[in-house]
Amino acid sequence: MALIWISIALPVIAAIAVALGPASRARTTALIGSLLSLAALTLFAWEFPAWTSGAHFPTGEAAQWVKGAGVSASVGFDTVSLLLALLTAFLMPLCVLGSYSAITDRVKEYYGWFLVLGSSILLAFAARDAILFYIGYEFTLVPMTLIVAIYGGPDRRVAAIKMFLYTFLGSMFMLAALLYLGWEHRIASGSWNFDIDALTATAVRLPTSSQYWLFAALMVGFAVKVPLFPLHTWLPLAHDQAPTAGSVILASALLKLGTYGNYRFALPMAPAGGAELMCVVAVLSIIAIIYASLICWVQTDAKKLIAYSSISHLGLCMLGLFALNPMGAEGAVFYMVNHGLSTGALFLCIGMFYERYHTKDTDVLGGLAKRMPVWASFMVFFTLASIGLPGLNGFVGEFLCLGGTFMAEHDAQTGYPGVLGPWYAIVAGLGLIFAAMYLLILLGKIVWGPLREPTAHATHSTHDSSHATPHGIQLAAHSSHEPVLPVDLSVREIAVLTPLAVACLWLGLQPTPMLDAISPCTERLLVHYPAQVERVMAEHAASLTGSDQSPSSQPTSNSLNSQ
Amino acid sequence: MIDSLSPRLALLVPEMMLLAGAVVVALMGLSKRRGVRDALPFITCGVLLLSIIALPLTYTTPRALDAHLLLPLLGRFVKPLIAVMGVWLVLLSVGSVDRRLEDSVARGRQPFDAQRVARGEYYAFLLLSLMGAMLLCNATDLIWLFLAIELVSLPTYIMVAVGGHGSRPQEAAVKYFFLGAMSTAVFLYGFALLYGSTGSLELLAIRDALAAQAAGNGIDGLAMIGIALIVLGLCFKVTAVPMHFYAPDVYEGAPTHVSAFLSFVPKTAGFTALVIILTCVGWTGHAIIAPDGVRVQYLGLPTPIAAILWMVAVLTMTLGNIGALLQTSVKRMMAYSSIAHSGYLVLGLIAGASAGIDAIYLYLVAYGVMTIATFAALASLERRGEEINAFSDLAGLRVRHPVMAWVLAMSALSLVGMPPFIGFFAKISLFIAAFEANQLGLVIAAVINSAISGLYYLRLTLTPLVAPPTARSHEVTSVPSRWPQVTAVVCGLATIVLSCAAGALLDAARSAGASAPSTPSTHSHGEHP
């Protein structure tokens, strides 16, 4: 327990140190703080006893915070939340390191907010109390909004306000749903309590109609964060306008709060509602996959392209989760981690050429492999990881998500009936083909081909003082307040990208240990679902065929019950 | 009579101190020496601090239980709350009252004229108003209740007029006074009807009479109309619909430090009065009598009162939030925000005794801290000698006044209910209370309203921190006195520090909200548990 609190508190302490110290030492302090936080969390993970049991650790009574309202300060991890927290802690120092040259104005505030953001995300993943989770989840909005609004591109304020309002509205519904659950717990047991396990135990006993609304309210909150079509419109703008490290943490950690919320709250708490609504979510996910891919195809802004691809990828992740069988759910969790690594790395790569050329327009830039060979190799590597090349991390998650969807038939022999089936998988698979196409087109434009560099008039520079010239090295030097960057990547930038590349490769080649660790958790997640899905299918069949022919659905359920 | 008077008087020691302090301050305000006049706010603070120290010594539980009070321990929470917030409201006004007059006297442009200075009166009236709010907690009958409420309000009319300079405060004061007088008439009429129906002025007797009526054929129509009129009249004090119209004009017209006072003290007093009156009515024991003579018990206030409060709550928060969205003046926006927060607070009134009263008082603590922080930040700044009013004055505030910009941002986030600020805990405790009373519809209304409020509070967060400075905002300077800034920083930090103590505050409010046990005479009526 202590190590968890230390890893959450260290970034905050570092943020205070940044605020009080001189601006020149801000980034070093931030780097040390985030590294120490990572170290504390790694130490915890090293001693974590529940890697393969699917249980939570540590358990036990936690300090009450607001006794009358049943809010306690309890933290603990299961495998899934620990993996996501590790991902966050792992990305934090890389983001800090990646911001060294990009942030030159209001430096102290930037690193301070960034550290607070990190610890807020860690709190959300670690929380074992629904209100504590909400505190972490909701508070991420404040630093993220400010990071976008202060350090972003030309439309930064609009982007920040839009992001804030979307997420705030969604999370208010989520809060209402959580309070409602607390109330149901109060009715059932006589006291207010927001412990997640206690709430889940209460929630699964609720009548179907209550669970339906409960699931819908939680889903609205998390769908904004994922983001699921049609609530996604804040994301491309926010990504486009955010500074590089902001985009990285937004895509890699903040969006995972949405999928994690589904994993931790919506799915286990309202299985009856989830079974009723899974088709809706699956169809929305598929729309997101296809629709976002098509937008990517015509996108000329490299960063927006990655942002839309992120929507598409997370759609696949949601589809895997809502296949409601172990394969899909494992794939979805695995994919959460992988998407964090590869998309985060892609945002970093784009940020690196943006710092040199001050444009992300793929019509203006091209053939950078000739100018920046080291950068180009990283870019190609991470793009392939994102496409899902076998041997790299993206492949495993995508394959499992699609496989899970494919197997989610009503007469599946796995013991986990579903309503999705091959057609869903085939349509979603189209999205992967699109993904390969648009990402390879992106590579073809900016990495290979004839060298094209922006002229002074074509730049979409945020800083009016900086004019691009044909020579990468000089153009950055033109604006007096920006540090000089080498033509190709500096040692610092390579140090940022290398750990990510190693992680991608390692998870691609050795996915088994992690999948083994995830599978007990997903089995726990899905424990109520086979019965619920069967119930929904039986009701569905009865309503389609009329009540006199309802026995027609009996054989299916009998054969499943016998297993 | 004498026996019951002495513990009652002992409970009123803090009020007596404030009264003595008011007299002293009023007289000292006439002193020819500037040093004495400048010391007035600090003497006022000293009086308030003395009363805080005196309170736990004199307000002992046995004494309170002997004093025939409806809510015997309420004063142990509300009086310190009033006094502590009073200290900050005084510090917030240091250097603002009589500023121009004192400047011209100091420069020798005009001689000192004891008839023109208003500082002594200002602080004396401020103490009297706080005293009224404290007296309210110990009300034993309707006359006391009425006098205490008026003692809160009457000084504020004068404070609005004398606290600043120019004609706008006077215009605001006149408007405030006439509408206030109307609301007084409304709830006084309500008191009269309540007396007519129950035959007593004593609150405990009224409670027992109403309980007896409820146990019989239900509360009679006369009393019901009376209670409805009292609620509507008190809506004026708490700036709730339909008596909220004055708020934007008065808050904008009044000097900033007085606006801060208006947004907290009358609201606290009004909600305390509402809690007392509704405790008389009771949240249990009401029933509908079906046509076949069967009594159907239901939870909560009698249906007509609950319906009125329900509409007041929904309309107040909705109109408040929508009104706030449209403002370009920060003070008007804060006025509408004050209206909206009253709407949330009415949830606690509907929820009632079990969780509602403590949620109301936790919310009042939170609201006091965050609204005083906001107004203090505004009061610590000026532009060409005039008060800050427009949002555009605040653009890019962080460049020259970073601390005030941060305070504004933090208090705005707390006002919107962003965790982990105290506003969040206050809000969820209100929602929880509403759930306890089975008011899911109200919770949903409040949730939607909170989401709307995100829009304008976000503006108050981003304008000082993010927006680039404009020509207007370059002219913004600090006021000469440092105390408004100190107030802003302390209250701004309190928005986050207090959330660690949210649980303790809620427990304290809960024990304060316990009502006196029913007298044996009601038990003989049976039925009422």
C-alpha cells in the first residue's frame, strides 16, 4: 500500500519542487520525480503477488475519508490496472524528456501540471473506491485542459474548452450512476460505501431495467473518454492542438481511462445491461473503426491522422471487450497497453519533425528519410507496430480482438455465447486493411519519395517569428527563443524512442507472460456474462418468433449448460 | 422563566460580545486620529476571534439541551462558521471602505469631518448582521426568529450604500431595501398564519402542534399557506427563485467586499431559518388520507411544501446557471452562480433531517470559502481606481498578478465541483442526501446543471490563466492594502485543504443538526414515533 501511495505522491511532490525551484531546473526535477515514481511502481510490481491469480493486492481496510458518505482512501491493483499504471509511469519520464526542447515558455507550470496529471492518472488506476477513482479520473481534466490551452497550437483554447465540456458532461452522468449505486448499496446493507467490490456485488443483483440504465449512464461517461463514435469529435481537435507530450499522454494513458472504466465499472457492474446493449456498443465501435479509417485516408495533417487512427484502434479494442469472451477481452486489455506504446511513440515521432519544420502537413513535407535517417527508421518501426505487423506488439492485440469477435457466435463452443460473430469480425477486419493503407501512405509521403521541405510561405507555424528555410538545422535557430536542434535526432530524442521500441518488440515476441497474467482477470470480468447473454438471446428469439415457438431456442442453451 | 433564561443567556455570550464590539467600533470610527480609524477592521476581527474562543466555553451541551431549543446544538456549528467567515469578510474589506475620503483627508484637501466618515458604522453594522445570523440559531419562538432575520438584513442594506462611493451602490441599496421589505412582509404574513393555525409562537409548541395535526387529518390549510409564504419570503434571503431578481443588480452595484458579504451571510442565515421552520414541520409522519379513510404514510415533507421546494430547486439552479452563462461581468456572473448554488442547497432542505441538514452546512462551508476567495481576488485588484468587473479585465491576469490568477482558477474549479476541491465533496454529500430522500429526479436536474455550470466556471479558470493580456488588463493593478490578497490566498488554499477534512466537517454538521427530542406531551398523542 505504501509503495502505491509513494508512486502517486512522488510526482505531486516533484511538481511542488518544480513550482518552488528555478525555471532552469524544472525539467530535471520533473524527470527525477517521474523516474522515482516509476521506480516505486516497478518495485511494487516486482513484489506483486497476484500476477496470475486475478485478485487485488493489497487488500484490507483502508482509511475512511468521508465516513458519512462511505468514501475511503483505498488503493490496490489487479493485473490489468497495474499494467496500465506501469504504462503511465513508464511514459511519464519519456514525455518529460521529449518536452525538453519543445517547451520554452512557462516551463515551470508545464512540468508542474504534467507531473500532477501523471499522478492523477495513477490514482485513477490504483483506486479501489469509486469516488477515489472519480477524483483521479475527473481531475485529469484540469491539467490536460491547461496543457492544451496554454501550450497548444493556434486553436488551442477552442480545443481545450471542447475537451473539457465533453468529458465533464460525460463524467457527470458517470458520477450520478456511481452515486446511485452507492444508494442501492445503502438500501441493501444500511450504510454508504463506495468500495468498488462492494458496489459490484450490489449492482449485479439489481433488476435488469436498473442495470440497463446504470450501464447506459456509465457508458456515456466512458464512451466520451474512449472516445466512441459519435462522441469522439473532441479528440482530433485536442490531439491536433496539444503539445507533443500532451498528445502522447492523452492517447496513451487518458483514453485508457475510458476503456479501463468499461473493464472495471460498466461491464462487471451491470452484466444484464451490458448483455442488452453490447450490440449497440459493438456497432458503434465498428462505425468508429471504419469511419475513422476513411477519414485517415484523406487526412493531410500527420498528427490528426494518428489521432483518427487512435479512434479506429480503440474502436477495435472496445469491440474485443464487448465480444464478451475471454479471447476478446484479453486481446482488448493487451491492446490497451500496446496502443499506448505504439501510438504514443508515433506522436513523439511526429512531434520531433514538427519541432524541426513547424508543419505537420504531409503535402508539404516528404522524403525525410534522406534528411533524417534515424528518425525515419523509428517512424517506420512504430508505424509497422501500429499496423499490426506480426512480431511486433500491435499484432497480438489486434488478432485476439478480432478472433474474439469472430468466435462470439450464439452457438460458440467456448462456453461464452455472443451475438457478434464472423460478420462483425470481417467488417472490423476491413478497418485493419484500411489502417495498413493509410499508415503506409503516410509513410510513403513523409518518409520516402523525393525530398520536400516546406518553404517559408507554406508553414503553419504557431510562432510567427520562426520561418522555415530549406535547411532544417538553421530554421529552428531563426527564432531566438528556441533551442537549436540537429538535423537528425539528438541523443536525447533517441533515448526517448528506444525504450518504447524495445517494449514494442518485446511484447510482440513474448506476449505469453502478459496474456497469462491478464486471463484470470478477464475470466473474473466475464463471470456473469454467459448466462446473461443467453437470457438476452432467448428473449430476443422469443420476441422474433412469437411466444409459441420459444422452445426453439432451448436446445442451444441446453447444449451450453451441459458443458 | 428565570430558570430557563440563564442558560439561554449563557448561550448568547458570543452575540453579546459582538454587540459590545459593534458599539465600540461605531464610536471609535468617529476618532480624529487616522491610526484609530485604520485599526477598526482589526478590532472587528479581534471581537470575532474573541467570540470564537468564547463559544466552546459557554455553549456547552447540557446548557444547550436545557434551553428549550428546537435544534439545540445547531449554534455549535453555525456560530463558529459565521464568525470565521466573518473574519475573512472583514479582512477582505480592509482599505476599501471610505478609501477616497481618507485619501483626500490625508492629502489635506478637506478637513476631517466626523459626519462624513462611514468606516465605524460599516464595521458596526457588519458585526450586527453577523450577530443576527448567530442569534438565529438560538431562536425559541417566531418573534425571535423574525427579529434575528431582520437583524441580518437591515444592516446589509446600509452596508451596500455606505461601503463604496458613487451613486451605483446607493441605487443598489434602494433596490435591495424595497425588495427586501416586500419579502419581509411575505414571511411575516406567513408567521401570522402559522400562529393562527397552531396557537403558539414557541417553536417547540408549533412543532408539536403540527405533528398532532399531521397525525390527525393532516396539517391544516392555514398552516400550510403560512409555511409556503415563509419559504417564499426566505427565498429572498437565499437568492432563490422567485425572489432572486435583485441579486445580479445588487451584487454588481454593491462594492465587491459587500457583494462577498451578501453572497454568504444572508444565505447562511436564510438556510438556517428554513432549516428551523422545516424542522417544525418535520420530514416524517405525514400521510395522505385516501377517500376510504386509510392513512398512507409517506417519506418527507408534506406534499404541497415538497412540491414548492422542488420547483424552487429546479428553477433556481436552472435559471441561475443559464443566467450566469450569458454574463460579461464577473460580479453579475457570481450573482447568478450564487443563485444556482442556492438551488443545489434546496436539495438538502427537501432531503431533510437524516442527511440533508449536514449536507447543507458542509455545502455552506464550502460555498463560503470558495466564493470569498473569488470575491477577495476581485477585491484585491483595481483598474484605474475602479473595481474590476468585466471578464476582459481578467484576461492574462497571471502575467502581472499570478497569485490572484491562481486563486481565481482554484475557486472556480471548486465552485464547479471539480475533485479534489471541497466543492466536490459538498456537492456529492448533497446528492447523497437527495438520494436518501428518493429524489432521483432532482439529482439528475442537479447533474445536468453542474454540467452547464462547467462552461462559465471554465471561463473563470481559463481567462486569468490562459488568455493573452489585453490593453484593458494591462491597466489592472493591486489595491494598496495587502489584506484582500491574504484573504484570497488563505481561502483559495482552504478550498483544497478543507477537502481533507470533509469527513470531519460532515460529522460535525451532523451532530449539530440533531433536533431536540419531542416533549412528552406529543408522545401522548401516540402515532408520531
